[in-house]
Amino acid sequence: MIQYSCCVLRVPSTLPHARGNTFYKSWNCLAGGTHLPNKILFVTGRLAEPALRRTLAALTLPCAYEIVVMPISIAALMTTSWMARHFTLPAAHPRHRRIPPDCDLVMIPGHCQGDLAEIEQACGLPAQKGPTDLQELPYYFGQKGRPEGYGRYDIQLIAEVQDALQLTAAALLSRAEYYRASGAEIIDLGITPGSAPDAVARTVQLLKQGGYPVSLDSMDPAIIREADAAGADYILSLNSSNLELGRSLRAMPVVIPDEDGDVTSLWRNAEQLWAWGRDCILDPIMQPISFGFSRSLADLYRTRERYPEAKLMMGAHHLSELTDADSTGINALLMGIAQELKLSFVLTTEVASWARGSIRELDLARRLMYYAINAGVPPKRLDEGLLTIKESRLLRSTPATLREMQAALTDPNFRIFITDQDICVFNADRFIAGTDIETIFEQLGVDEAGHAFYLGHELTKAQLALQLGKNYQQDQPLRWGYLTVAEARSAQERHVRLTQRRRPKPEPDEEVPYDH
């Protein structure tokens, strides 16, 4: 991908939803969000200049712009202090770069390291970082920022710890903390039949002492009473067989249908509790596919129609745990149903390997669906956290663009890109395209171990991206939605340590902006 410059708000990567969504916070936030700039100064390097000019010329921008080309080939290697020096050099100096007098915003490449304040001080203008690829510019300038209020939700998540009594105290607390960090409000204790009531009570107390709201999943009257006395907040589940317990429970009861699964028995059970003056949560029971899934959706819908103000609950794990499919899409769809029907609680667990991360996925999904449904818009182009395999926008280079870039190279370092069909690796001397990375590597003529390791790592990423239909950018991690993990080293560090077989001599007018 080609470095250029554009702007992005400074969002810490540790915040939820920060990674992968920065370009949503773009154009309407320029210059503090108060007004549009009159003219933007784009800062780039030699290699990206032609593509940047073509891209900007094809856009309809609501302001003027100029481009300043720094004396360096790879724009991503510039640092803010290095750029600032070039703006403050004497005007007669060959590497001085002029700030046009009518510009009021400086945009620098997204991967440039350093403090923007250095550029702002040198230029006397606001400075911003932006998307790291030229191909994102059309989306960047056409996208509104993330809507005000995005991230709100009104559905609580219940995370079940299966066979909770089989865990040590430390393991149980660790699991509960993992679920809480993932977004769960309530920890549900899955209890096997025949468990000792006093052991259940101690487990409830352990979690309560840790500050966790607790629900208990059992139909055993003795266990329910002990858990209630120990401080459980919710009791799952009551039906006609043990409904009398609901009259004296301190905890909030969750009512379910009787053994026949008829939703009308759920309604009778709930109405009986209401007649006794007890509030309750209704769970029609979400059945797995092949065992009545469609009917259970209809039951949920009918229950909401019958009781518009009642608290309803859904068990998402009967789909995510019992379907051979990645959980992200399943959880998103079920949360969309839950939000449309105004459910109060969604329960799940993470036992199946393909369902790990389900709490985090439901947390992302409830924010997405809450905004979309309340705003009356599709849940699209709002957050990329659940796009773990596919991309919201597929970015590909063209062979012609890459050949043009190669023609401007003077150093031996390899650049790696992918087109619609091929992985392309090139430097000033050779251009190799193909899909088999072993064949590509054999043609590179690389002997040094560190360089070979680096290129093997990058070629593997490029092959994955081509195979899965993902975006690839050299020296950057593949994006896996909420699962994305930052690379251990910055692009600049990897470039210095691994890509150079020898330190290239700077061009006569080129200053190397990093130390070896």
C-alpha cells in the first residue's frame, strides 16, 4: 500500500473500537470539527507522489490543496521531527520545504512516527495523521465520522461458566474477570445436577465478594434456595415444576416453558409470578437448528407482541455453540434480532473452540445494533470490529501502478504488494509476480538469514491476504477486526533491522530520517 498523507483523530489504540475505524472520524473532524480548511498541505515522499496527485485529482474536495514532496523515497519512514526540520531550514537550503501562506492544515502519512506537535510548532498550523493507504482517500473524504452516541447499548450480557464447581477458586475468578473484561455484566454459574448446595453457596459468595453480579442455572430447589441465600442476583430457571420458589426468592427469577416446550406454558408461568406480585424475566428458550430454531424465533416474537413491556432473554449459545460456523456472524445476527425485539438480556458461553470470543462479539454487536436500529439505518459502515475475515473495503494495487513505482526506485530493498491476482515483489532491479511464495522467494536471491526471515514473514501475510480476500500492507499486521494484534515492532524499526541487506547510500539530496 502506498503512503501519502491525510488526517486522523488521535485515538488511543487501547480504546474499544479504536483500531481499524480511524478513517470514520475524518473529514467532519478537520480543524477541530469547527470549520473546513481553506487549503490542505499533503506531505509525501517521492514514490507516492504520482499516485497521490492522480488520486486527489479524481476527488471532489470542498477545499484547495497542495502537495509537498520531501527528499525521501519512502514516506512512511519520515518522522515528525525530521519533517519539522525541513520546514524550518533556511529558505536557500536545498532541502527546505516551503509552507504555502494560504494553507491552514498539514496532513502527514499515517505511519509516520513522532509527535504531531513538532510539525504544528514548525509550521504554525494544525497537523493530522491519516489513513495509511492512498486507496482509502476516496472513502476518507466521503465518510462521516462515527455518529455521536455510538457505543451505547441497553442489552445486558450474561456469560455462563459451565461446570463452575469443577474449577478452583482462582480459575473461576480468572474466568469471571475474562468475561467481565469482554463485556459481560453478569456471571452465570452452570451447575451440574446433584451438586452439593453448600458448595454452590460458597461459589456464589466467592463471586459476590469479587464484585460480580451472579446468576445461577439450576432447577434443583435446594440449590436454588442456597444460592439465593448466598446472594445470587438471578435464578435460571423456573417453570411449573418449581414455580412456587419464585414467591419467596430474593433474586430475580427467569421463567421458561415447561418440558413440552410450548410457549403458552411460559406465558402461564410468568403471569402466575406477576399475580403473586413478583417481577420476572421471560426466556422462551432458543432451540438449536434442527431442533426447532425457526419455531423458537416465532415464540420469541409472539412473546414480545403479547407482553410489550416484559423483560425478555435469549440464549445465543444454542446457535453459536451448536453450529459449524464462525461465531461472529451468528452473534451479530442474533443481537440484531434481540435489539429489534427489545430484549433485556442475552446469555452465552465460550466452550466450543469456534465460539471463543463470543462475549466480546456480542458486546460489539449490541453497540452496533443499538445505534443502527435507533437511527433507522442498516448496521453497515459503522464499526469493523466484527469483520474478522472479510474486509469492508477491498484495496488492491494495479500492475501498472506498481511498475510505475518500480521505475522510481534506486535501492535494493524489496517492496511487496498484492493485485487482484498476484503477489508482487520488486526493487530497483527486479519485478516478480505470482501466487506461490516459495517460487517467488527463490527468485529474490536473498542469502542473509534475517532478511530471509523478514521476507518469508511478509510473503506469508501477503499469501493469506490474497487467499482470504483481505487487504495487505507491508510491515503492518493483517486486520482481523477485534482480533487484530499490533506488530511487536514499528514499520520503521522492521525496515531498519530487516529489509536492508546493506545500508544504501542516500541520494545527493536525500536525508535519511533514522539512525542505524
